[in-house]
Amino acid sequence: MRAFFVAATVVALVQFLRVREMRLLPLVFGIALLAVAHHQADWFAARPWHCAAGLALLLALLTLSPRSPAR
């Protein structure tokens, strides 16, 4: 599972470097935090990393959602 999250972090980082879209940064950080969380030995050590990853990915969802046109 760790290898998957590390690979996903690398792919997201390469995509960010390719398009230079700042809105991708929360996604990169969220996946990287999940990789760190899955590297921990026990659940209690991983809990803060999972919470931080959840917050980063919620921020990614907020920034990547399409904007509605102004009325």
C-alpha cells in the first residue's frame, strides 16, 4: 500500500510540474501525507497524518471543484 501512495505522489507531482497549476498542490500534499501515514507502525502514530491528509484532500476538493458562473 505504501508503494501505491508513493507512486501516486510522484505522478501528482509530475503533473503539477508539467502544468504548473497551483490548485494541484493540496492534492500532492494530501497523497504525500497518506504515504507518510501508511509508513507508520501503528494506528495511533498514523492518526495525525491521516487527519492532515483528509484536510489536505478536502482542500483539494474545494480548489478543484468547478466554479459556478457569477450571477
